[in-house]
Amino acid sequence: MKILAVDTATEACSAALLMGEQVFSRFEEAPRDHTRKILPMVQSLLDEAGITLEDLDAIAFGRGPGSFTGVRIGIGVAQGLALGADKPMIGISTLAAMAQGAQRRDGATRVLAAIDARMNEVYVGQYEMRDGLMVLTGEERVIAPQVLAAEATLPGSWHSIGTGFTTYAEVLTLAEQQVVASGAQLPMAEDMLPLAKAAWEAGDAVPVEAATPVYLRDKVTWKKLPGRE
């Protein structure tokens, strides 16, 4: 199985390649520089692995949530690559990738992932380990950190990861025992690969024209507009 993953949904820019049991990856924090860096990253991965886009089974992309511009860049690049190589696409949540990263680095089994969404809000999701993969419990949301903190305290031990927790550290203490995940606090394409592989095996890849981003805040705004359903 050969899957390429790209992500530019946050300040991070990353790409990774799964080729059988081998994983090749690139990662860099590069705010406002995604468009210049992502394609060279992809090409360097293909060169290192000795394959071309045509050899891939699918292309995965960070579907969000994240910055509007970053999410659009990522899906646009992935669609261009997939269209040129005639490959299907797999959208992966950036929050899920962060949770999967906490599992890979720390062996976490329960993870709270939160990205600073600006405007005094965070994108947040709760994940639990099932059969080696981080699975969403409930739904991903965009919410004020103060509101999130007031809703509930989670029982037991949870790993927290993401810029939402670093930006609002004094507010977001949600678990009885909250362990700060080590390593990158931003999504990494490398951690999209196990999720993308599972999605591929489940038949969840889609054609290029069906690949869609997830903004979360966009959904909330849309619902509030008068005359919209």
C-alpha cells in the first residue's frame, strides 16, 4: 500500500508517505509559507522512496479544522496532485491526526486535541484508542474555552495536545488528571497515515471532486444567517 499525506491546515506544513511498512516524513513550522514548501516536500518524499505519484494508491489531506487559508491550500494541493495522477482522496481530521500523534509518541489512549481558532475560540475533539486508532467520541466543535471548561470535568487521565491548550492554559483544565502530550503540538502528516490506511481499507476514499474541507466555524456561521437552513 502506498499513500501520500499532506497537511497545511495550521502553522505546520507537513507531508508523509506510507510505502508498505516504511514511513517517510517531512515537517516544518512555516506560517504563511505553505504554498512554497509543500510541493518540494512531496517531491523529496517521492524521490527518497523512489516512486512517482502514479505509483500511489491514494492521497490523503488534512481536511481541517484549522485556518481557512491553510485548509484551502492543503486541499487544493492534494486535489491537484490527485487529479494529475488520477488517484482517489482521503480526508483526515487535523484533530484526529494530533490525537494519533499523542498515541504514537506517548502511548496515549484518551486524548483531548484543541487548536487555537482565534477570536477567543478553540477547535476541540475528544478521542479514545480503539484497535490501534484514535476514534472521535462525540463531535468536533468550535467553542469558547471558558464555555468548554464549564461544561464538564472528564473522569480519569487524559492527554491534552494542541495550541488551544497552550494559548488558554489557565482555562482549559478539563480532566481529573490532564497529561500534556510531548512533541509537536501541531498536526503531522505522518500521523494521518494510519488513519488514512484504515479509511482506504474501509472503502472510504473518494474521487477528487468529492473531497471537501471541514471548517467547523463556517458551519456555525452558516446556521446563524437569516433565511438559511
